[in-house]
Amino acid sequence: MPEEVYSVSDITADIRGSLEDQFTGIWVEGEISNHRLPASGHHYFTLKDSFAQLSCVLFRGSASKLSVPVKDGMQVQVFGNISVYEARGQYQLIAQLLQPKGAGDLQAKFEELKRKLDAEGLFDPSWKKAIPAFPRTIGIVTSPTGAAIRDILHVFARRAPWIRILIQPARVQGEGSAAEIAYGIKLLETSEQIPRPDLILVSRGGGSIEDLWSFNEEIVARAIAECSIPVMSGVGHEIDFTIADFVADRREPTPSAAAENATPDAEALLRHLSMLQDSLDSRLGNSIVHLQRSVLSLKRELDAREPGRRIQSWVQSLDFLGERLENALESRLVEARAEWQSAGRVLDSIRPEREVSRVRERLNYCHEKVSDVAERKLQESRHILDSVGSLLHSLSPEATVKRGFSMTLDEIGNPVTSISAVKSGDRLITKLVDGEIESVVDQTG
């Protein structure tokens, strides 16, 4: 009997452990064949070369990170761990990454150029230019026949149809395409035959690392960095990153996203402008009501201070005083007449001729004095009235104008009493003794 007998499970488990310990984190290169994709989302395929083949599985979680589709005949490099599928006793590669053959070399070139340009400061955020919020002209460097330009133009037509679009055709894949992209950026920046754009968009659709390699070339990176116009990149899919993305003033994950964020939303702008108009109308209406109330208040104050009204008030006061004076004189005359009549009766009763003559003289004297006093009071009242009238007339605007002064009114006839009441462009009326002068305010100071 053998010293030790393994069960199938035990030997398979030991083999699996040995393989997993020895072949962890390896790259395997070959051609894909017998690719299967069941409903589970896991990829099953065989890697082969001229002499051997290796079963592989790429589970759904890892497959979701692929940038290229898996298909038979592809020459690929696969990264993963060797394990054993115990149910069949079959060793296999558990794939974690999959890339087209040669992508490793491209990735190395990508990392090398990235380190170089980063050391020069081309990725420094402080060098990046601000993207204009309301560009009037946008230049696009891309293929004129690709899906990217159709997506971009569709977004522009929907969001901002007023923007002028300049399309600079350039190949975005293949030999010489990087030079065409760099030339397109320079041409949009420096050409005198076309309007200078406010923003340049460098774009193409998704693809493999080889497809996007034009945007990883140093000539494109330096053209973007040296451009005085803000440059936005929209290359590939969201998971794709190129050297152009790092150098650009702003990176967007897709061409459509670049178009969205390069333009303002017309509908949102209209809604915002409508809100601003409503707010302005409300504030303007409130200001007009406030100004109307101020005008009415000033008018009432002006009416209360009007010289004509004051003169009328003083005339009424003089009339009232004149009436009181006349009544007083009349009352005094009545009293004097009564006294005279009483004295006459006394004289008639006693008939002293000399006393009568003396009393008559006294009465005549009193009568003259009363007449003189009345006349003097009337003259004084008239003199006061004339003086007040002359004074008020001399203080009136018309008299002030006649003395060589002028009076300035605004367009609706209100006196201008302060420089703060006028502004540049207001129309004014200046009254002089022999006419009026219309003028427009040029400046105040």
C-alpha cells in the first residue's frame, strides 16, 4: 500500500495552492478565441499562441472597467492570477485587466510624457485660463464626419443657437493626426481670415488607447499649453484620460458634456431674465409710487409757502384791522355825538352863552382831533399795506429775475435748488427777465 493516498479534492486543492502562490499578478499575452458572454455578464475565453492555450475568465466586476470590447481574434495582454477550476480540474487565468497588445508600451510612453510635462508645470492649475461663461464664438478642432461633432452641434443648437461655431477639420486618429490637431489649434488662435474664438474645444469620441493616442502626443499638449485662448477638452468616454485632458484649461468626460459646459442654457437664461424683469418692474413700480408721494408732498409744501397765498392772508388781516378801526371810529363818533347832544340839552336848560361857545369850540376841536386821528390811522394802515406789498413783490421770483438773477426749473417746472437734483442728460429751463433758455446738463461737479 502507498504511504499516502490523496483524494481528488485534496490533490486539486494542493495544486491550486501551488499555482496561486507562484503565479500571482502576472501578464499573459496571446490571441482571444472561443469567447463566450452568458447572461451572468462574465467573459469566458481562451488565450492561445502557436503552441499552447490557456483558459481565462473575466468576471463582470472587472469587465465593467474595460475600455475596449472583447472579441475573438484580438491580440491582447491580460493581467491576473493563475488558479484552478476544481469542478473540472482545469487551471485557468482569473483576469483582472485586459488591454490590446502593445497597450503596455503605449501606457509606459503615456506615463513618461505625463511626468515630463508635469515637471515643466504644464498641468499647474495656476496657469489655467478661465472658461468664458458667455462665449460668442467657439472653435472646434475635431473630425468633421465623426459622431462627436454631431453630438456637439446638437447640444449647441439646443442650448445656445446664437453662438457662432468655427469647425477646424482634423484627423483625430492615425499617423499625422496629432500634427493636424496642433495645427488646428494654432490656426484658430492666429488666423486673421476668421473671427477669433472665445473658446477652443478639442474633441473626439471614445475608443481604445491606440484610437485616442493622438491626444497623448507632445505636439498636441504643447499647442494647448501655448494657446492664449482657453481650451476645453472632451475626448473619449468618462473613464478615458489623455495628456490633452491634463494640459487643457478644463477637461470634460465626453464631447457632449464639453458642449453642455461650454455654453449657457438658453432656457435657464430666459427664466432668469424673466425673474429679473419681474423684480425690476416691481421695484420700479414701488419707486414710482414713492416718487409720486414725494412730489405731492413737495407740492403741498410749495403751495403752503407760495407768496401769493401769504399776500392774500395779509390782505385779509388788513381788511379785518380796517373794519375794526372803522367800527371803533364810528363808535367813538356816536359817543361824542351823544355827549354833544347831552351837553346841548344842558346848555339849553341853563343857556349860558359863554359856556355854550366854549363847549362848541371844544367839540369842534375834538371833532377835528378825531378826524385827524382817523385819517392818520388810515394813512398808516395804507402805508403798512403798501410796504408789505412792495416787500412781498421784491421777494417774488419775477422781481428776483428783474434784478438780474435767473431761475432754473426742471422739465416739469419745479425749481432746481440743489446740484443733487439733476444728473447728466436732464433738460433744464432758465428764466430771465426777457425770456427763457432751454439747456441739457453735460456734467455736474
